[in-house]
Amino acid sequence: QITLKESGPTLVKPTQTLTVTCTFSGFSLRTSGVGVGWIRQPPGKALDWLALIYWDDDKRYSPSLKSRLTITKDTSKNQVVLTMTNLDPVDTAIYYCAHYGPNLFDYWGQGTLVTVSS
Amino acid sequence: QSVLTQSPSVSAAPGQKVTISCSGSSSNIGNNYVSWYQQLPGTAPKLLIYDNNKRPSGIPDRFSGSKSGTSATLGITGLQTGDEADYYCGTWESSPSAWVFGGGTKLTVL
């Protein structure tokens, strides 16, 4: 079965760079049409899509955050990494990764809470 | 503020039916498939409906989806207290190419 799990720091200082890793199993990022996306959710707020990487290394980013985001994949390790630069307290959120099939996110990780505070 | 507009909240009694709407434009809902997600308190979102009206395996037929023009609707019949959750619609925005979620609708089953 498909599983995904996020990992990364729980506390990050303002202006620092966040690196979160999604480790997955049950599918391959070599399979045509498949992708892995990152979505975050500030406490008490709505889902906010961040980025998506496809099997062919095509990448999509949230237009409002594009300058701060980088998404990469390591197919051999079954991992997808998201980096976000210049963090601010408003970036405090649960960060989720999810398996993407065409036009849907069908499997989600449990999420990891990242707090931005000095 | 999301480009997909959802009512912040909706409520209904157990056993009743409720609809949750998601309003967009021709650059998103109007030309792309819509999916719906259920987020129970304290848990990760779960796919409920995809390709406008299809249910993944294991999702009961009490849940249905439809799309007309630039709006999509999630319907839930036979409401149960366990359906209390936040519901989000999602789709592609064509230009620039980016996934978008609605602002979410909180369902209360009274």
C-alpha cells in the first residue's frame, strides 16, 4: 500500500531555511503520470498548496511562494525534498506531502508541524 | 484568499442532506477536474471525490460530486456525526499552472 511520511525540524528561526523530506513507499516516482506534492496548513486555517514534482522531474510551484521554494526528488531513496527560504512566523504550519495522480491527491502523509519562532 | 470560494460553514441534522459548493472561474473549475477532500479534526485530509464525480474505493455512496460550468458541488446524504469535518475542493489553475484549494467548509452535524 502507499504510504508517505514527512520529516524535518519542528522549530526554525525567522530568516532561516526549512528543509522537509517526504519518504514514501508503495509507488515509484519513475511511473508515468505520478507526482508528489507539498501542501501546508497554518493552525486553524485552510490548505495551501506549495509545490509538485512529477515523475519526469517537471515541477510546479505556488506563484506566491515560487521565489522561496525548491522541490527535488531522489528516486533511488523514494524521497522528495522541499526547501523554503527566508522563513517567517506566518510560515508556521503543518506541512503535508501527498501522492499525486492525475488531478488528485489520493494519499497523504500524517504531516509535520513546523513552528517558526526566535 | 483562495481563487476557489467555499462557504465557511454549513450545518444540518443527522440523517439529513447537505450540499457544499465551490465556486471558481473558467481558468480553474471551468476547464479542469475537481476533487474534494475531507479533513476530520486533527487528521490529514482524505480524498473523497475525484474527476468531479468519482468516488475512490471505500468512500460510501452517501458522498457525491457534480460540476456545472465554473462551480462544483459536494453532496452528503444520510448525515452522521462522524461526517463533522472540514471539506475542501481542489483543482488546477491554468495560468499560471498551479494547484488551488478552496478555503474550506466546516460541516457541523447538529
